[in-house]
Amino acid sequence: MTGPAARAAAVEVRDGHSFLGSGFLVAPGTVLTVAHVARRALNGPSVSGSWGSAKTAGPARLFPADPGTGRFHAFPDLAVLTLEVPVAPPELVLDPEVPPAGTPVLVAGFSPHTPTNGVHDDSLLLTVAGPAADYVRVTGDEVRDGFSGGMVIRLDTGAVCGVLKGSRDFEGVRGGWFTPLSALAAVLPADDPLRARLAAPPVALPAALSTAPSTAPPVAPPVAPPTARRLLPVLLRVPGMDDPDFRRGVVRTANETLADPLNVAYRAHDTDHLLELAQACLSHRDPWAALAAVVEALDLLRPGTAAVDDLHALTGLPEGGS
């Protein structure tokens, strides 16, 4: 579920006119967000989305009610809001299973960090890295304030698998964490209808709604992609990278094999330009496919060089094409 369906389910969580964070309609009249956002609404949170606005009926259900004494709100850091108006969400597929490492995910939420002034719908492209205590760590995009509470959607199945907790670094591309939906199922009462939905095995989306590619499956090694900091020194050692025309040629060649081309801003200095290339790969909707396309381009343009061999070793991508 992406595009219009995700936007129809996503909501802003507000305290009066103050924007607090993101959430999403998980059932008719029910919004799921994070507890550390909901508890900041002194007068009871309200929500707004593409369908309009609604007040909450009664206090938010916080899990846990006590935030704890640590730097972050204690696990699972979830909140369920009941709306005065039973707004119905689009058809959601809920999947409590934790996605394996390397799975690309989309976060649909709201933030004040778009080119348009004010708070607007926004999105992140991230990659599952693996467990982080009870949470799931994600990498590959700049998780900014406002996204907390946003829905986490698997791009291979289109199912909602979690709720974004927060960022590791608001000023960098270090990713963050999300709470898997299994944590919500564990804290809801046994007779809660939402718990019953989460306990049921996920139903696959129709083919027309699935985001999985119709061609060969993307490369997805069982680890998170290497960081830009690790990629950059190896890219700089590829012969010819000091030539701007060669660097542009690498991008053109890589884009010939990608359905969603890399958008790499040109920089005159080779370090700056290659950093743009590395970050474009890691923020791509399928980071492993983007990295594979770049490595394949270098295999074609600079075959048999030590630096290209080192790229294969660093990424775990097979030599001679993926």
C-alpha cells in the first residue's frame, strides 16, 4: 500500500494548532501513533488528514502509560486514539512479522521539512537493518522530526509492519527505529478487535496494489547496505573518478538498468560528487538494486580493477553482474 492509499490513511496528530507528529488510521475511528507524541497533547489530541479533521473521544490509550526514566519513552511507545467521528481507513494489510534485514520500507507521515511552507505529507525510504533491543533499526534516509508515529510499509508486500519511533540523528542519514506491530498485539486486551486483526495471518495484496517489481527480484543481501562513509573511499579509488565526464558516465550507465533512476546532483569536486552518488543509492526505493546498478556500471567501464573488486567485497554483490 503506497501512494494515494497511504496518504488517505496517514494523519497529523495535533494539540490545537500545534503539530505534534504523525499517525495513521488503523481501523474505523481508530488512529495508531506513538505514546511520546500523544502524551504531549495537554487538551487531548486531535487528528487531521486528507479526509478532514476529527477530535478524539476520551483520553489516548498509552502503552506504557509511564514513559519511564530513560532518554526515550519506554517500549513499545505506542498510543491508540479513538475518534469522535468513525472515519474509515483504506483497506490496510497489517503484518506483525518483523521484516528481514535488507527489506526496503516506506514511512508515510507528515513533517515541516518539505519545500512548501508549513506541515505537509512527507515520506521516507529506509532499509531494515535488524533488531535493536525490542525495536527494529532502519537506515538509509534522514528521519526528521514530525515522522514519529508514521506508518512503516514494506515495499515488497505493501503491508504495514510497524510504527516509526524516531531518529538516531536528526541532522544525518543514520536512520532510526520502528516498533513492530507484534508489540501492539502483545499489549492490547484479548477481546480487542484490533488485536484479533493483528493475530490473523496477513492477506496478500492484489497484484495491482503490490509494490513488488514485475521483473527480476531486487538484490537483497541479508545485511544492511554499507554506509556512505564506507562506500566513499572505495569509490574514490576507482581509476578515472577524478574525471567529471567519467563520473557522469557511471551514473548514466547505472540508470540504464534502473526502473527508478538515480537523481545525483553534479558536484565539481570528485569527493562531493561521489558522496552525492552514494547517498542517492542509499535513499533509493531499493538501495540494493541501486548499488548493484552502480557496481555493474563500474564492472563495465573499469573491469578487473582492484577498487571495483573491493566494491564487490564491501557490498556482497556477486562479480560479473547481479
